[in-house]
Amino acid sequence: MTTYRNLSQRALLLALSAAAVAGSLAVAGPVAGAQAVGGGGLKWRPCAQAGGPGGQECAELEVPLDYGKPGGRQLTLAVSRVRSENPAARRGTLLFIPGGPGGSGVQALARKGNALLGEMDGAYDIVSFDPRGVGGSTTASCGLDGDDRYLANLRSWPGADGEIGENVARSRRTAEACDENGGAVLRSFTSANEVRDIERFRQALGEEKLSAWGSSYGTYIGAVYAQKYPGRTDRWVLDGSGDPDPARVAQGWMANTSRAVEDRFPDFAAWAADPDRGAEGLRLAERAEDVRPLFIALAARLDRAPKESTTEGNPLTGNMLRQAFLGGLYSDSVFPQLARLVQAAQDPAATPVLSPDIAQPLRDEDAAVMFAVVCNDVRWPASVGGYARAMKEDRARYPLTAGMPRNVVPCAFWKSGPAEKPTRITDRGPSNILMIQSLRDPSTPYFGALKMREALGDRARLVSVDQGGHGMYLGNGNACGDSLVTAFLKTGERPERDVYCAS
């Protein structure tokens, strides 16, 4: 789910690459010839991007900094749409809710819009948005040093022998910097406000109801919206859900990553040991059961002796390797890249190539929103000793993630407490939700999604896909799952009971 969860989401990393961020900022600027179209005074203008829908349009939506003072200071949200190509078939508006925290819906619409248009046959105008803090919307900065914005440092990977002193120091100075520099805007970055912003977007669009496709962290936002505004939901899809436990929220999502990666890694191991990989030059072992210990030993070796990479001054460390796998397990399509990284790390004559998300620090604004949402949503434990004990236990039980998911984070030292309690998801509301979930999701694991399914009761049906990866609909090539979601969105046909889709 993305979270701080999002830091483990490859989809978010792509959205936060330099090109994606630049594109999101570019579409937010003034454009000549803008036209006022639709409710709420939204002034739409062309903003098509290379490879995206030719008819993509963008606008800005004002939302209150503080919904308790709706007439006070306003923030700006970058919003985007692709209108139905068949007005006679149009039945409403479909909202894509991005993952994260920190995912750009404007960029996601550019990437996913053509695929959605092909599935929907004109049934919807398709819209999305950059949540507050993201891309072309109003952002905030913590003023973090570049070293603190590398992905392998943003995640609290313990030191070589499990020491966490550096993690504690980085988490403390991050919290202090965000408190000093982020201000009221940073404090407004919450899941509750994102839900309110969606409701404001619906009003501006002039729609009585919205349909939605929420992905990863976007499933939590979608579930909270459906809880808060049940009468405003039409057909609701949650793709890659986490445990909605209101007492823990992102803390629980992070902790679940350890077991989720263990459940997913055998898919990579089987692929890397397949004889077909020999012809491709990518076979890592003759037996699948040998790949896991190979990876663990290699990461430990890189902990002790990092290897020079193609990025000068940024050697491949054990934690960089672990971080690369954390994101790379999202999709089988990334497996070749992971295998090459392992081979280069093993070969004395080779120089590992680090992908941009590993080799380059994130923008300060992007790091800030990731921390802010999860720290503002709920109060995290403050005991460093408690984190140390939990990390040690997790590290022993789940060595692939080395204790990181239970380690200390900036939220432990966050200066401002949560403004409100997280929403409890219940079975009260219309039965118009379809969940789709991979059985081996490395970020939002199946056992967590079952908690969401239990909370929603008869409001939801669950499509379980016997496949690995994160984000199933139109993302991992399962025809059974794709067809069920498409049919639900187009026709309203929802399975009478939960459904299993074979791989």
C-alpha cells in the first residue's frame, strides 16, 4: 500500500521519478485558452502527455486548508480527467484514487487512462487528482538533507548487525525538521482530509455519485470515503487492500510487510531457478530453495563490504539490495532487473547498475508527504526500546526484510498529535464494493485484505487472484480478475459470493 507503505510501492516510485514529478508540476501551470467546464468553476485545459490519452485535461481545485474553517486559507489540488469518447454510453464519472501516501493521480491517469478507456467503452468520464502534498497540488517541505532522502535511508533499514542508532538519529531529526519547516500545510496532510477533498472534487464535478477504483493506499481512502459518504458511492473497486484497523493504520501496514515479502519471494525464487533462465543468462540457482539463502547471504556480504556501482559515490549496500527487492517484487516484469542486480553484485568484474529510485534522493516535498500522512493519521509508540525489541524479533523471524518493517520511524518523534481519530470501517452502507486481491502481495498482503473484507461484511465481494504482485486490475495480466472488475464497473454485475481466480 504504498505507506510510508508507499515507499515500498514500485508504482509510487515510478510516479515520483524526476520525469513524473516534472510532468505533474508542468500540467499545473497556467495554459492559454483554458475553458470553464463543469460544476465548481473548474477551468479545464489540455494536458495530454506522451503515451497517455490524447484527450487528457487538467484543472485546479481549491480546498480548505482546515475544513473546520472552510472560508479560511485555501490549498490547490491538481485534478485531471479524460472524457467519455461515447457520450451516448456514458453513465457517470469514475475516479482513480492513487496509492501512497504520495502517489500522483494526474500521472497515474496519463499511464492508465488508455487501458481504462479500452475497458470502459465510454461508460465513464475518468478523473483523478494529486492529493494535497503531491505533484501539482500544494506541497510542503521538511528541509531534509539529501542523504536523508535516499529511499534506502527513508526506510528504517537496521545496520549490519541490527543496530538502530543511526535509524533513531535520522528519525528524530526528520521529525524535528518537519515540525520546524512544514507548518500548517504539512499538518493538514491526512487521510481524513484526502477523503474530504474527494467529496469537494465530486461537488465541483457536479456529480451526484462517483464510481471509483482505489489502488493500494487508495483502497483505504476509498473505504473511508464509502464509510463517510455512503450515499455518494456508485460502483466501488478496492484493488490491493490493507488491514483497516483504526488503532494502527499505517503502523500495521508496515509491520505486515515482513510476512508479505516472505510469502511473495518464492515466486521470484521459482522464476530465478527455472531452466529457461539459463538461456536468458539470468538463472541464479539450479533449485528454487537455494535462491533465498543466496539472497540473504549476498545482502549480508554487501552490509560488510558495499560494492561500487555505476552511480559514483553511491555504492550498492545490503540495504539497497533489500530495498530494490522490496519494490521489485511488485510485478513479475521486474524479475529480470532484480536477477541482473544480484549477478552484478556477485561478479567481481561487474559493476551494479542502480535504478533511479535507489540511486537518487527523492525531492524533499515527496519525502515530506510520505512521512506526514502516516504520522498525522494516528499516534505511534514513542519507546525506542520497544522498537528495538520488535525489530530484533522481526529480523530473526523474517530475515528477507531484516527487521525494517518493525523499526523506529519519524512518527515516533512526531511533534503534533493526530487531529482526529481514524475512521472505523464497518458493514453499514450499500452493497456496492468489489475487492480484488493477489494471494501473494508483497505490500498489502492477503491476510490484511481479509481484515478489510471482514470489516465491510456484505457490502463487499472479494476476488482472490492466485498470483503474486501488487495491484491486480489491468496491472498483472490475470484475465479472470480483469473481466470481473470490468463487468462490475460497466454493468453493475457483482459476483453473488467471493470468487477465486486461478493464475
